[in-house]
Amino acid sequence: MMTTENPYIPPSADVADVGNDLPGAGKRLMKQQVRRLSPHQNAKVFAILFAVSSLIFVVPFGLITMATLPKEAGFGSFFFLAFPVVYLVFGYISTAIGCAIYNLLFKYIGGFEYESEAESA
């Protein structure tokens, strides 16, 4: 026997009908919890976001540093090129670990909770 239960809606989800006189009449509000976070998928997304957002700081600081330091200082542009890569790697690792911890602790403390609405039949 196949079940069509949605894994993202816990069986004990709170459901409330929105009154007919309110905006969104005929819709049901449901509190839902995220049961599982995909470590690899979330880590990919956040790693790219970390690397791109690091460029906001790297480019201006790199230009200022290269313009103000003398050539003899030995401070090369390699560090500024490596910085987004380091952010990418550590962003991936930290997000994957965070998702794995969330998945382990979900059964003990619950998960992220949000409300969604669905049309009444």
C-alpha cells in the first residue's frame, strides 16, 4: 500500500480556517516544520553565496592595499584571489555540518516552523 503523505507536513500540523470576512477567505493556514535539510544542496548554494559576497570586501580592500603598500612589502595579489576560494570551501563545510546537526537534532527539539496557506476544497 502506497502512502501519499507529504514529508514536509507533519501529521500533527496545526490547521486554521481563515474567516469569510477576512482577506484570503476560503484558505487554510497551516503551521509546518522542515523535517530535513539537504546538506549537499544547501552547502553548494551557501558556498557560492559566501564566495560572491566576499568579493564585496575583497575587491575594494585589494585595490586600496595594492595602491598604498610599497612593492617591497611582498604582499601579493595571491591572497586576494585566494580569499573567495577559502570562503567557498569553508562556507560549504560549515553549512554541510550545520545541516547535518539540524537533521540530528530535529527529532529532539523540532525544526524550523512556518505558516503556509492552502485553498479550501
